[in-house]
Amino acid sequence: MKDLSNYRKTYSKSELIETNIPENPMDLFNFWFQEVEAFGGVEEVNAMTISTIGLDNFPKSRVVLLKKIENDGFIFYTNYNSEKGKAIAENPNVCLSFFWESIERQVIIKGVCSKTSDETSDRYFEMRPVGSRLGALASSQSEVISNREFLENKLKELEIQYEGKVIARPKNWGGFFVKPIEIEFWQGRPNRLHDRIRYKFVSNIGWKIERLSS
């Protein structure tokens, strides 16, 4: 057993004040993302946790990579037949979260998922390294397999099969677009009195900005 009661950290690197934020949360997200990139200390700034409600009615979270920031949402890619893909097909409401420890910030996003167009998925798939494209073909993501060698042998077979050939995107692999309905920005502050600003989308009004207690 390990007691973590004495784990402590003082947060003091920045602040989040209403007078210094834009009306649109996507503008603030872009600004924060660029600041984290410039500050350093985060190997994959685009790593995010996505939480879904599974077919068993349990929430499940896992880390995926954000691949595009649009003016009105976020895009990531996955196998549509994976556990997360099936969960999203059943319930498109998801939560994304970013934790950037080096700059003491979190962003928590509630949103609704929809598939990107085939054209968008095709364009991104064609940009991927050959190994990643073949990996998408080799893996029936989330399915039970006998051992590691099963995957490795499948990849070797595909390397031979597609040598010198075009690798087309499988129809069960592609992008999801997450349209946010609520975005919370969290900035660590001293004495656990953290700054929390929430943008909430209200129909016919737009983004409502609220401060939450730490």
C-alpha cells in the first residue's frame, strides 16, 4: 500500500481572468494550445482523454490524439468498429480533456460526435506513414486476439500484399468531429483557489461565460 496524502504541489504559473479572455472559447483554446507548445515540457500537446458511455452503460476513458482544431470543434481519428467507435455510434455525447502539467492547465470539453466526411478521412489517411496505414488494416481494434504475434504476422502479410500499391483507407476507419457545447478552462492557482472559467453554448444566444468556484 502507498499513502499519497502528503503529495503536494503549489500552482502559481499563470492566472485566468474574465477581463483577459475572448468571447469564443475556441479562440482561447487555440491560444492556450500555442502557449503550451511554446512553453515546452509536454511531449504530445495534442494528447487528450476521451470519455464515452459504453454499450455496457459504464463510462470509459482513454487517451487519443487530437489531429485538427477547427473553428467550431475538434477532429480525431479511430477505427469505427472499436469499442469507442461503437460507443459513440450508440451515444454521441463525449467528454474530451487535456491536462498540460508543465503550465498547470486543464481543458474539459463536453461535446457531440459525428463522423467526418469520407473526403476528410481520406485526406488524413493518405498523409499517414505507410506503417500506420497498414496498421489500420491489420488491427481489428478492441477485438480479443490470441497473442502479439497475431498482429505482427498480419502486418507482415499486408506489407507483402501492398508492396508498391496504393493503400486505400478502410471504410471502418476515419474521423470523428466533436462539436463542443461546453468548454471549461482550468488554471492552477495558489492555495487550491484555482481559476475555472466555463463557456456554455446557449441556443439563440451563443457562448455564455461563467466563473466556477475552485
